[in-house]
Amino acid sequence: MTTTTDFDPQAHFEPDAATAAWHRHGCGCARHSRRLFGQALLGAGASLAVPAWAREGVQVDNQSTLAKLVPAEEVESAAAQQYQQMLKQAAEKKALAPADHPQVVRLRAISQRLIPFSNAPNLRSTARAANWKWEVNLIGSKQINAFCMPGGKIAFYYGILDTLQLSDDEVAQVMGHEIAHALREHARERMGKSAATRGAIELGAALLGLGGGGRYLADMGGQLLTMKFGRDDESEADKIGLDLAARAGYDPRAGVRLWQKMGAANKGAPPQWLSTHPAGTTRIKDLEANIPAVEGFYARADKPTQRFEPPKPSAS
């Protein structure tokens, strides 16, 4: 059985190619060069009853019908397999934090406050989330990274807690944002869009008799299209993260503080149009514009009775 002393919070952990196919937030690929973010089972926590005022909050659009091109069951099954593979790899490298690690206890306590609100009507989450087997784990790595795979499989990298010295309110913002990607099936939607784009590219190339140069331009167009949708997904996840955190009793204004910290840690970032994320200043303005919609939730919410500290800062 893994113990706290077996855990290396600064482990040089990298999932293998199969696991990395989910393009973790914070990976170095061109598509996600700005994505700094992307246990015991929590069981049916998402189906817990919520008060009547939980039907207010931020507003989101209907999900794209392109998501239906990819079966949700297959996406969630693949995610669960890759998540377990990642945990196994991490354990082998002493990069998987045990259940008694203070930061694991912290992450799971915060998740248990957020998850019951995941099916609030205004969020238009997938109905499947009510039956997800949620998991939360901590990976030893210096990467500033966290994610939630389809099906409710959450992971934080130690680096995001350590480097940014996140408060509980800021952790809730990160976690709410990542949960939002899963609730809104952004990965499934991107897969559907990718499938549709590939089909259009192949059809167009055949009709127009395009050679290698034409195919390159067509592929580039498909990538830019994906980037555009990625920015929309990130903005939507920011809004939903605010909503979930506020309902759970965490200060929504922590979202602004979080992105100020992110900006300080992300000097020299590429221009906004090359990124899957909105630029920091744009993101902060959007967050500030949506905070009034959730302030009532925060004012009425039961606040956490227990507060946790971030990790003791690592030596530079």
C-alpha cells in the first residue's frame, strides 16, 4: 500500500502516448500550448438534492449536435481506461499521492462540495453525469496542470498547487472549470467536430483534385477551426466554474485572482489568436462580467467549515 513517504511531489511524470492522447492541460503541443490548467469513488454525489435557488446562475448555449457523432459511452469508457493507466504509471514512478496525503484530502473535500451541483438546470450538463463514478487524484509533477476526463475522472498535478500557492477558493475555480469540460462533453464535441472536419476535407480534396499543397492548406484550416472552438469551450468552462464554485460556498472573485497568478506564471505567451485559451486580460474581463450572476449563490451558500493550506512552497 502506498504511503505518504513513498510519494514524490516533484516526480518527473509523463503519461505514455496512449494516455497523453487526451492532451492534458499544460502539455507542450502546439494545439494546447496555452492550456495551463486542459481516490475513493464519490458515488452518486452528483445526484444529491440542491435548493431551489440553484436553478439560477450563468447561461450557456445548447450543445452542438456534432457531439452526437461520437457515442458518449465509448468516450467515457476510453477515458476511464486511460485514467486508470495513468494512475498505474504514476504509482510505478512514486508519483501517485496516497489517500492520506494532505493535498489529496483537500482536493477530495473540495470536490465533494462542487459535484452535487453539477446537474443544476442552467448548466445544461449531460444527464449522464448523475451516474458518473467520480474520482480525484493527485499526481507528483512540477507541471501547472489539472484536468477532468469524460466520466468525472479528475487529476491535479502537484505543480499547480505548489507553484501558484492556490487557496481553497482558487482550487475550486480550477476544479469547477475542469469539471465543466466534462459536464458539457467538450472532448466528445471536439471529437465530433474533428470527424466532421476530416470528412469535409477529404470530400473537398477529392472533388477539387487537390495535391499535397492543397491538402496541407485544408488540414491547416481544420486546425484553426478546432482552435476557435477550443477558445469557446474555455470561456464556457470559466463561466460554469464560477457557478459551481459559488454554489459550493467558494468566493467567485477567486477566479480573477487565479488568472492573475496564471498570467504571472505564463510570461511570453503566444498571441491570443494562436491559442486555445482567451488571453489573460480578456479572460479576466469575461470572468468579472459573469461574477454578478453568481454572487447571490455565494452569499446564500453554506461556507466550508474546514479550510486547507496550500503545500509548503518548494525550494526554487
